[in-house]
Amino acid sequence: MQERIREFVVAALAGMNYDVDGITGDTDLGPAGLDLESLALAELSVQVEDEFGVKFEVEEMETTALMTVDQFTADVARRIAATAATGTAA
């Protein structure tokens, strides 16, 4: 599941005109890597929410900016599992 999420995230970033060549699981989403600004993080989060049925809170964007691609996809996978277990958006 995490690989599917990663592929979706990379495709979404490419669609947002980010250079995805050379992205690895260790690539930071924030200033140390892709340098996604808050609007880009919000757009990515909305796309992930729509695709996978999970929910992010606005307050989480700062934490998300500090994640690597692998950390973000693992977080999304955890939210999907929690949603499946409880039947509600995590």
C-alpha cells in the first residue's frame, strides 16, 4: 500500500510542476528537500485526502513539512489503516 501511496504522491507533485527526478524516500518535503510551501502542502494533502479517504488538519501542515517522502507515505498508510479499523476518517 505504501508504494501505491508513494507513486500517487510523486505523480501529484509532478502534476503540481515540481521536479520529481531524483526523489527518493529520504527526500524532505520541506525546505531541506522539495521545499514545498504551505499552499503546496495543502494541495498535496487535499489530493491525498480525495484519493485515499483520509483527513489532515490544518495544524498538521507544519509537521508534514518536516517529513520525508517515506515518512509522509507511512503516515498516510497509518491513517488509511485507522480509517479502515474505525470506519471514520483519521
